[in-house]
Amino acid sequence: MLWNHGPSSLIRFSIAIVDWLLPKFAPLSRVMNRILLIRHGSTDLMGRVLYGRMPGVRLNAAGEEQARRLAAGLARDYTIDALISSPMERALETARPIGEALGCEIRIDEKISEIDVGSWLGRSFEELGKDQDWKNFNRRRSLCSPPGGESMLEVQARAWECVSEYIEAPTVSTAAFVTHGDVIRGLILLLLGMGIDDIHRLEIAPASLTEFVLGDHYPVLRRMNYSY
């Protein structure tokens, strides 16, 4: 299914996002802000079913172990001022050991929730592989969206709205966001100035860490897809 707006609207939207993003870095000459983007751990449905916002999808045993190792590594390497999680169970189950290890209260934010995949929810990837709309979506994320769902540009915009709130907070130097693969990839592309159609060039593994430092003039990618 094509996105409801044409290429000219897409260009205007992209320009608006950049115009909105760039001023956020202006005050950063005085402080260094660190963004930690963390994907939730493994689940039993991962790689088999498009489970999106399906309720009740929890970490499996491997995912719980990944979350424990991640929490220990983060506690060793970082001091975190704010810990923000998607409301999905698998994200919260990943965030809880991090909060315990670093003494952080978890703040839940819908803006970093999983992409709404509409009527594709619950379908197997084998079945989706025969769907032309699915093929179009993965070929051109900038122009296509799931039937009844949201576009990746919408996901990117809402996720950045969440992140920018903490960039602007004077008491937050390092903020950690426990979220989902496509949300993280969308933010990486935005921070690196890349197009949303480049999303499949990025790999984000379960329980992996991606780190950006926002310095004097631009975001710097320090770690990507790092696993403890």
C-alpha cells in the first residue's frame, strides 16, 4: 500500500524533519549528551512471525540471559540519568534488569513503541514473502506503509520527539532508550543524515547497544549493534 502522500510531500516532510533536528544540536557546545539505543532481547516468535504490537510476547530464556548480560555491561560502562522504555512487554522485561543494575526508574513512552504493522500483525514471514505490498514496503520504506498501519517516517518522527525531550533536559547527560529494531534503525538513519530507504543496510541484533554522542556540531556514532 502506497503512503498517502506523493514524493513532493515526502521531500517537504524530510526537509521539515532536518530543520527540526538541526537546532537541537545548537546548545550542545556546552555539554555532551549521550544517547543509548537498546533493542529488546530475543523472543520465541522472532524471525518467524511479524508480531509488532501483539500483546503477550515476552522474552524467552535466551532473551532473559541477554538482558542480564546487557544490564551488567551497561552498569560497568555507563552512568545513566534517564531510562526510557517502550510499553511492549519484551522491552520492559529488557529494561527492568538495567534499571535494577543502575538504580534507574523506568519511564514508559509510547513514542518509542514498535511500528504499527496494521493488518500484517501476526502473519508469518513466509506468508508475507508472497505479498506484493510487503515486497513494496521493504523495497521503498519512504513511500509505502503497512495496510492500516504507520509509515517508517511516522515512526522516525515520533521516536525523535521522545529522544529530543531528553537531549534538551539540563539534568540528563546520558539517556538510554529500550525499544525495537525498526525504531532504532530509523533513529540511526536520522542522526546520520541517511534516507529511510537505507534501513536494510543496518543490522540491529536482539539486546544490542547503539551509542551516539552529541557533541559540538553533530552526532557521533560511537558504538553500533554492540552486544555484551
